[in-house]
Amino acid sequence: MTLIKSISGIRGTIGGAQGDNLTPIDAVKYAAAYGTWVKQQRTKEEYRVVVGRDARISGKMVQELVMQTLVGMGIHVIDLGLSTTPTVEVAVALEHADGGIILTASHNPKQWNALKLLNSKGEFLNSAAGQEILDIAEKGDITFAEVDDLGEISINDAYIDLHIDEILNLPLVNIDAIKKAKFKVVVDAVNSTGGIAVPLLLEALGVETVKLYCTPNGEFPHNPEPLKEHLSDLMELVVKENADFGLVVDPDVDRLAFVDEKGEMFGEEYTLVAVADYILQNTNGNTVSNMSSSRALRDVTKKHGGVYTASAVGEVNVVEKMKETNAVIGGEGNGGIIYPELHYGRDSLVGIALFLSYLADINISVSQLRKEYPSYFMSKKKIELTPQLDVDAILSEMANKYASEEINLIDGVKIDFEKNWVHLRKSNTEPIIRIYTEALSQKEADSLADRVIGEIKMVANL
């Protein structure tokens, strides 16, 4: 089964059996449930939902199914066509729409697609709203509009440009300094919509752009997750072109990673760290990232006199904690930048503009900038358990074992030691505990993970 129904949306592989994969019937079912939920939020004469997609091969088909389903419910649709996740989020707010749907499976391979659902603020749904939509879909209590009350589709293909305009108007985006620096940047957009949006942004900032995999045809030339092992072509081209740096975005443009002028990874975890450093030098405030993100953000925040807070894993949890703590910058260690001055969503485009502004301001190379930050190393492992084991009880025992350390229980068990940490999270779909560690060396991070796995096995009598 590859249809994953969660509070954040519906994700699955195209084709196969209905209910087991993301088939046309499933796309219609969950689009109708979402449309029903939208109409339940408030009573009004007219409802509008923004819909956009990444460049996946299945995107046009799924988008047509979703849009026509909403039309059948009497909801008007603003069709952005090929777009990005942050662009759709911005459009919902600017249009004062009742919600939004992005058709994208983020970093998953091309056979996957998904319906990612937004509220009227252009933000991902919280757990309560997501569960309401799942319940509506399962109950099948859906009413469609009569013929005189059908919705209409209006096309607006200007929103990537409008999104870029919003970024260029931000006070901390220093257009003049960026243009004066005459940067040269290589862009890997994994043949999705970043190939449209990122070059347009860089052109507006006066940056010379070398395009790599920027044709939005959905034929991903490598695994679309922006990790080092997938980016050898980008790393080689940066050196060959004598570029200032390279960047890569995932298919829906909400994750961002950099490669320095030597063709070395800047480190996905350090995308947020560098941008936060720039923001905090110019704005007093606090920061937030999820519990599995690098400790480096905490260090930078303390340096600037702010307060760092860790949230549960998941973008909606980061956003909720950012609002609660009045954070001026936040995000996730997977290269996700959330800058509330623009909107509460992970946005690679604003991340690129802020990173360029910082580089232009300090006038040093990307490799030199990386040396400004403490080096932490992460290990990500998992342990498979038998289905009859009580995973919650095991996690509770691990928390008790380390009760003398700094413990956080908002999302599994995170144990903060003086020089490293470990985060234990259970899977919601299978008997697995995921183990994330961070330390001052890769050997130490791996050793800590292996030690904890051994302790879990002892607790579970494996």
C-alpha cells in the first residue's frame, strides 16, 4: 500500500488499485472532503481555493481532477498552473482565498504525487483540521452543487512574478548590494518548477545564472531530495564554471541547500543557520526549529541575544511555536526557511534572496562563511521492533533512564547532553523508533546512536 493518509495531506504513487494508491478516484475523494471542510469553516455566498502544482508528470492530470471536483462543489478555483509550494501559500493570502491545494510530493520520486492542503491564511492545516478532512472522506458525507451553482476556474499565471515582487520589497533583501557583488550561481532545480522561479528571482537580483536541470518536465535527473549523495553534477559544475556557489531546491521549492565555491556542501542544516545569522544581525528576536535540527541555530541565536526554542517535528508545529514565541526567523534543518515577514511557510526563494544579501554584506566566500559556524555532525538511524511491543513504554523507560539530563517529551524523547543530543521518535505507521543524534564529530554521532540502539534493545528484550 502506497497511499498515505495523514493530517498534512494525501500522498501516494500514481496508478494501481483505488484506496491503495493515489488513483483518480482517490484524488477526487479527498479533494471533495477538503472542499466540504472549506465550506464548513464559514458561511458565505462564494468560496475560492487556489490550486497549483509542481512539474511532476502526473501533475496536470491530478490538478484537473482536483479543480473540477471543487467546481462541482460550487467552489471557484484560481489556477496557478506550474507553481511552487511557497508561491501557492503567498497567493492564498494575497487573494484572500478560503484555502489552497498544492499538487506535489515534495522530495519523493516521480511516481509519487500528493494533495498538500492549506487554510485561509495560506498555512498548512493543523492536526485537528487535517483529521476533520480525513473523517469527512471516510464518512462520504459530501454534497455537490446544483447546475446553476457550479464553480468556475480562472487562470492566473502571474503569481511566481508576484511572489518574487513580494520578496524584492522586503527591507532585508539588499538588491543594490547583490547587483554590485556580481554573483555567479549554478542552479539545480531537478527539472521542476524551481527551474522557472529561481532563475527569475536571480535575474531580478542581477545574478548571473548557470542552469542545471531547469527544464520543468518532471523527469528528475537524480533523486530529488537535496542531499550530498545526489548532487555530484552540481558540485562539479560549480567548480567548472568558477561560480560563487551553487544551490539546489526540491521539486516544490520549499527546501534549499548550497554548495560552496570549492564544490563542497555548505550543509543542508546550515541553510537556516546562515540566514538566521543575517536576520538576527539586523533584527532583535527569537528563533525556532524542530527538535531534530542542528544545535547550531541555538548557538547563533544565543550569540545575538535571542531565545531559541525547539518545536515538535513538522512544519505546522514549527509555525505554531514561532507564533507563540514571536520568532523572527525559523524553519527546519532540511533546508526549510520560514521568514514570517513574508509568510509562515518554508520558502526557498526568500531564503536565496536573504542568503545573497548576507554574502553581499560580509563580502567573503561561501566556504569562509561556513567556517564561521560550529561544526556539528548528525547520524540518522532506526530500529525495527516487533508489532506487539509497546513503543510508548520503551520511550518512557529511555526517558527515565536519562532523567538527570535535559529531557524534552513534546515529540518522542529528546535527551540533551552537554556536547551532543539524541532524539527518539516512533513511527505512526510501523513499529519503528527513529534515532537522530548530533555531536562534534561523525564518529561520535554514530557511536551515540549505536549506544542508544543497544540500550533500546535491552529495554525491549530484543
